[in-house]
Amino acid sequence: MSDSEKLNEAKLKALQGSEQQYRRLFEAARDGILILNAVTGQIEDVNPFLVELLGYSRDEFMGRKLWEVGPFKDVAASKTAFEELKAKEYIRYDDLPLETRDGRSISVEFVSNVYSVDGCSVIQCNIRDITARKNVVDELRRAREEAEHANEAKTRFIGMLSHELRTPLNPMMMMIHAWKSEKLLPPEFIPDLEIMQRSLDIQTQLIDDLLDVTAIVRGKIKLDFQLCDVHELLRYAVEVVQDEINKRHIQIVLSLDAPHSVVSTDFARLAQVFWNLTRNAVKFTPVGGTVTISTTNVGGLIRIQIADTGIGIALEHIAGIFDAFEQGTHGGPHGSGGIGLGLTIAKHLIELLGGTISAQSAGIGRGTLFTVTLKTADAPEPPRTVPAGTIDPDRTQPAG
């Protein structure tokens, strides 16, 4: 045998081996594969997986055009896709609905390419069954929509309930105020009146928390930005909780050292946050402890820190301290006495005001540090002051 004949024989064996390898891959593939003549559109080959997937025999595919086979019976759509494929040499459908021979609806991912084999144009269609994946995605979407509807219904209910609960409290608060201011009751009734007053205040604060949360969730918080002096709001926050400070013999250390303390913010909402954090620090600091309120400038920011020597936060609870209804995480077994919305509200308000808030603690019994950062503003006009009586201190909520 000549060298030329040996070379041709080697080429023939290599070609046969390549074809055998292709055939094994073609028949073992777990995706459906169709081979079409790119000129006539006739099906020249189909693999076993597609036969099994669609329920049509191999003979029902072979020699036919794609739109002559049951699953692709939309003639107009199939012809349009065929012409597009010849022009672009590639088409893809991420979610193509098909119907099997026995009437089942399936979804497939359909990808077609045009390539050349021995000088002839060939179309290869890869068809992947994505029915199970699509069903999971659809189920997750339905579950998410149901959860969103349920959450919206819950939010509406809480908002409506909060308003309804607030209504009967108003006349009771007015009566208590009248009895106290006009001295309509004997002195021995005053302690009982004070208990009623405190109970109503707590109830009002809880309802206001719920109203704030529903307003935040539904995007109904309205902000009125103006220039405010952070230092003045912090001093006023201390005044608001002065009675509690005196009762618990808490030492307040003010280190308001930031040279630039004016911010553009919503006056009432920022005051609400500072009152919450200050009252929170005082509430969770044991008798005789210390609460330190400090400010510094970092770049174009003012950093406000409120630190206490109180009962701290368990390390495993730090990550969720700002989550709604997190009750009892600050201080371990003592709980907060609230419903766990104050810090959630503070976080959302600070973020709406363009700032950040964070919490740190070395663990139970080692105090807590809250840090708020806000962008400072140039002050072409005097910032707003805090005249007495402008904001009702009773509107503030404990942050626990």
C-alpha cells in the first residue's frame, strides 16, 4: 500500500471515529436536538430525547418541515422564525410553549444556529425542557404576590386599628389634664391620676409607633427639609427626658465638639430620632450610670454618638437590633417594655433624611453605642431654633 493510500485510509478511520463519537453524543444528549436542511427546512435528524419528550416517533419527524410536525403547528410563526434564522443564523426563545402528542403543555428553551458541514448549510435546534423550572419560578412569583397582598392588607389593618384605638384615648387624656390643671380631685387621688396618665402615655406611644411604621411602609412619610442645628436638638432631647434622668441619677455628659453642626433635615423627624435614642439610653442605664452624647465632623459629615454604660446588647442580637418587633434584645432578660418598633422607625427616618445609623455593644452589661451620621450644610440663613412648646415631648417613643 502506497503512502498516499495509507494516508487516505487514516483519514477515513479518523472521520469514521469522529462520526461515531458525534452519534454517541447526539443520541445520549439530555436535550432535544433537531438537524434541519438550511435551504429546504426539512428535518434530517432527531435525537431520542426529543422523540421521548414530545411523544412523536422518529419517522414522524424525518423529511418533514418543522411546521409540519405537531408541536410546531403554528405555520406562520414557524415560517417567520425560519426566515429570521436564515437571515441572522441564530435565534433563541427563552420560554417557548409546546404541546406534546398526548396533550401535555410544556415549556422549552429553544436555540437554533446555522453552520456549515462539508460546504452545506445545516440548522441545529437545541430544545431544553424547562417546565419544572418554570413551574417553580411561577410558584415563587405567586407566593411573593400573595405575601405582598397579605402584607399590604396587614399594613392597612394596622393603620386603621391604630386610628381607631387612638380615638377613645383622646377624651380620657383631656379629662385627666382637666382634673390635674383645675384641681378637681382631692390630693389623695393624685397618685392614681399619675398612674392613669403614665398608662395613657405608653398606650399613645405604642399607637404612634404603629402609625409611623405603616406610614413608612406605604411611603406616606412627608418630610419638610430646612436648616437645623444638631447641637440644639440634642440639648433639647436631654431636656425632654430630664425627669427620668433625675429619678435614675444618670450623669449626662455632653461633648458637642463638631464645629459644623448645621444640617438640612426635617426638624420634627430628626428631633424624634434624638429623643428616641436619648430616652433609650437613659432607660437601659442602671441607676447612677452615665450617658455620653458627642459630636464630631468627619469630612462633610457630622457624626452623633450616644453611648451609655447600661445593660448592653447580646452579641447575637446586634445584627437584628433595627428589625421590626425585635423585643427584649436590648438588655437581655429585661426586655424593652415596648413592641420593638422604636429603633426600626429611627433607622427608616435617618435613611429618609439621607443619613446612616448603627449600633455597637461589647455584650450584655457592657453598654451600647448608637452612631448617627448626617451630611452637614452651609448655613446662608440662621438654622431653625427649638422654641419651648413647638413639639410635644409626649409624641416621642422609646427606641426599644
